[in-house]
Amino acid sequence: MKIGGMAANVLVAGAALASLCAAVPALSQGSGAWTVKKPMPAIRNEVAAASVNGKLYVFGGSVGGGRYDLTRNEEYDPATNAWRARKDLPSGANHMTAVASNGKIYLVGGFLGSQHKDAVAGAFEYDPAADSWRTLAPLSNPRGSVALAAVGGKIHALGGRGTDTKTVATHQVLDPASGTWSNAAPLTKARDHTATAAVDGKIHVIGGRFGEPAETTDMHEVYDPATNRWSVAPPLPGPRSSLAVGVYKGMILVLGGETTTGSLTDHEGFDVKSNRWVKLAPLPLPRHGIAGAAIGDEALFVGGAQGVGGNGTSDQLFAFTLP
């Protein structure tokens, strides 16, 4: 196995990486450290993930070879370092986006095919306590790689890539109580494959791409639902797309991603209070299409691909910690 640049269409499983990671149980450069947890039951790229009540849920994704619309829903319990299968998605997709709000998980959009084709408009609510799904009103237009955030019990869906592969700036807000969508101030520039998180009642949309894979950006903008306005924030240290994001110890973690040359190990944290970026320990291996969430003292990130596109799809679960 070649770690720096993998041959095309190689699938990377946790067992294959175990020996690599066992030699260095905690990898660190800059601040923080990484450890390896039990891998998912199956490899998956371009997954969606969110945490509720101390557990991580991972949805959908793709594995290549013509399988692009997995309906898998799996739960990871950090307390036992164990996975278990939960009720499948009503309709699977890759490049879906998930966010937790009031004990439920919301999933929006996605693609059914490769190369960002066959976008869908579906929206679903998952109740982990009941292990049940509710189908919600769809987006106004099908799109995948949507930016998703929850503020004040409302779900914000921003940007994404439509059925014509055109990236849009659309901003819709779902009220789960009424099941209806409304419109809000669009992105200042259309983007998809971003890192998006809500902190202190405001939504940060970071990085991503304007359309084609080469059109990556370092843009960082903040939306204030109270004023329905956007403002500019310090840019991501380097342009990239298909990023993972998590809110951990007061910082917005942005990690991995890809450019036209391949997946990355880059990992930065945006300190909201000081309004600056901090370089953190890089991922143990390059990843894009990875997803995760913070649970307790750890930030967990799983799946993704090590190579360009879906090459080197993984089941690996990494945990990041800061003192």
C-alpha cells in the first residue's frame, strides 16, 4: 500500500491501516493528537454524519464500482468503541449533508450518481431514540453537497450543486415544526462542498468550490439569522473543497478536503472568540468526503477517500483531542 499517492481504485479498509496506525497510536503535529478507533462495518466515501446524545451517526455515501446511493445508517458509541446498524435511510444518496437539532438529525439533498450527477431534493428527519425516519418537504430544487446548519431550531440549507451540475447560491430555511421551507439571504457567491457550522447563533460557511474541481476557494463568510445578512471573516488558510467540519472546544475544526492534485491532511481550527485560524495536528492520512462531529472530549471523523474522487475509499475512524 502506498500512503503518499495511491494507485487508482484502491479501497482502503481499517484492517489494512491498523498496522500502520498501531506503530504510532497518537499522531501529532502542531496542537492536538490523533488516535485510531474501531472502523465502520464497511467502507464509505462522501458520507454525512452528526452526533446526538453522545453517539455518532453516519449516513449514506458511496463505495465506487457503480454503487453510489447507499442507504446505510450506522451508530458509533465512543463509550464502548462499537458500531451497530440502525434503520436504513428511506432513500440513500452520496454527498448528503446532516445536522443535529433538538435531539433529531436532519439530512438534506445528495447525488444518486457519480461525478455529482442526479441530484435529489429529499429531506429527512431521523429520531435516534425511536430509530425512526420522517420524510419532510423537499428542497425547492434538487442539489447535492449542500451546506447545512441548525440555529434556533431551524435548519438552514445553503448552496449546493443542481441536476444540471450548476452550483447555486440558494438559501432555504426549514421549520421542522411546520414542515415548511422559506427563503433567506443567498450566499454572496454560489458554492458547494463547503465546511459549514453554527456557533453562537451564527453560521460559518468555509471553503468549498465555485463549480468545477479546480475552482476551490478559501472564502469564509458568516450569516446572522437575526439580521439576515452576511459578513466576511478571515479566509481558510488554503483553498480546498469536500471538507470535514466539527465544533470542538470553542473552535470550528476544518480538516481534510481535496484539490485537483488529491486529498489532503490539512487541519485548522477557527477560534471564534479571537477571530483567527490555528494550525492543528494534521490528519493521520489524506482524506476528502470525510465527516464527523465532536462528542465529549473527542472530535470523531470517519470514512472518506484517500485519492482523487472515490479512489482509496475508507472505513477508518479517527479521533482528535486537545489537552
